[in-house]
Amino acid sequence: MLFSGAMTALVTPFKNDTVDEEAYRAFIEFQIEEGIHGLVPCGTTGESATLSHEEHERVIEICIDQVRGRVPVLAGAGSNNTSEAIRLTRFAQKAGADGALLITPYYNKPTQEGLYQHYRAIAQAVDFPLVPYNVPGRTGCNMLAPVLRRLARDFPHVVGVKEATGDMIQGSLVLEACPENFSVLSGDDLTALPLMSLGGRGVISVTSNLVPGRVAAVCNAFNRGDLAEAARLHHALFPLHQVMFVESNPIPVKTALALMGRMSDEMRLPLCPMSENARAELTAVLQEQGMI
């Protein structure tokens, strides 16, 4: 299966308000060396909302170039404007990505039929693996299982979903509705292992920005049938998973990477530096985990 296991929702490093290509390339190498199973540039964690169109395309190009086919690249290409999502998806395909991750339209609050028509338009425009991304906490709309059933039935290149509701009932309904070869990926580190136990194929992870090898190890243990080890690793990571959302993602993960010396903690407004209390909480967890 093309998209499975631990895939990192990559942070985008900045330096003097521009993309820090040197840090980004080094960070991608770190991910691959640690055994990550796939990479996802230009998602929420990559601050895609404040990248210019040119920067968005360049970040995808850098990732594909640096990876050189060693792991799958699932490029963030979604938009709340269907024609813009089509443009970005066509770019991702031309640039050599292995597929496109497509956020549900945010702010517009489409109906379930509107969601189907949005993805239908993209699927008709490209013959390229597509993975819708459902995160109601960010977008204000929830894509339900019947929409995914229709998309998987009508367009075989809609190959999976990033399911980030954290709701195991909805996860079960999605798994039941979609074909066996449809890759249901958790978009929530906290519930990734439970979703995998129901039939999910892996996780698009925030925490793996920090510890790609440890997040990959959870998936590896689960896939070889060592459920006790998978659970042990999951529980050991749980404090990290929790603190990654003590403030809005990607503020904590980018701050943590700066504390680890992997990049600056520079973000773009409206994101801003962590509060003193949240930073102290993050620092304590990183120290407890032996990461700083």
C-alpha cells in the first residue's frame, strides 16, 4: 500500500521570513535516516496557510528532490477554492509527488454533497493518487463516511483519507464503508494506535517531526503483530503527543525543534511564540523524554 505506516506532517523552517532550504533539506534527511515511512510537505503543520503560492510549490519541490524516491511524498495541495485545489494538485503531480493530500474546504462549510462535488472535480481533473483530509476542528465541516464511500467507488485513485476527528466511532464507520485497499490514516497522534487496531493503516503524525524513529516503531510493532510492544511505545510517547497540542499546532512542535537545535522557531503571523507557561510545560516534557 502506497500510503501507510508513520508519515510526518513536515514543519516548514523559516529564516528571516523566507523558507530555510538548508534546514529543510537537513530535516528531511533526519526523517529518512530515522526510518520514517513517508513525508507530507505543506500540510497544516507546514504552515501552508501562510505560504505564498510560489513558496508552496517550492517547498514541495525541495521535498521531492531531497527524498529522491526513498519514501513516498504525499504533497499538501488542498484549498477551500476547488479550482485552486485542482491547480495545486496538478502541480504536485507534475513535480513528481506520489499523491496529494486534500483538506476539506474550510470556512465555506459545504454540505456533504458539496464535499463530494469538490473532490469529484479534483478527481476528474487529475489521474493521480488523492487522499482527502478530514479535520473538523480546523475546517468547520465534517466529511462523513458515505461521501468517502462514493469517492472510493467512483474514483479508484482516491486511495485513502487522513481521518483527524479523533472519533473512533466515525473511524469505524469510515473503515466499514470503504474498500479493503483504502488507506485510512489517523491524523491524530493520540488515537493513531486505536484506529490502527480497527483497521487503519498508519498515521500522518505531528510528533514524528521530533522522534520519527519512535513513531515509526509503533507502526512497525503493530504490523508485525507485537501488540504489547506497540502499546508500550504508544504509552511512552503519550506525553509528547499531548504537549504537541498545548497550544495551536504547529507552535509547540516548531518550538520543540528549535529547543532541539534542528531549526529556528520562527513562525508567521497569526501564529506567535508560545506563552511562558506553555513553553515551560513543553520544556519539561522534552527533558523527561531525554530530548534536550
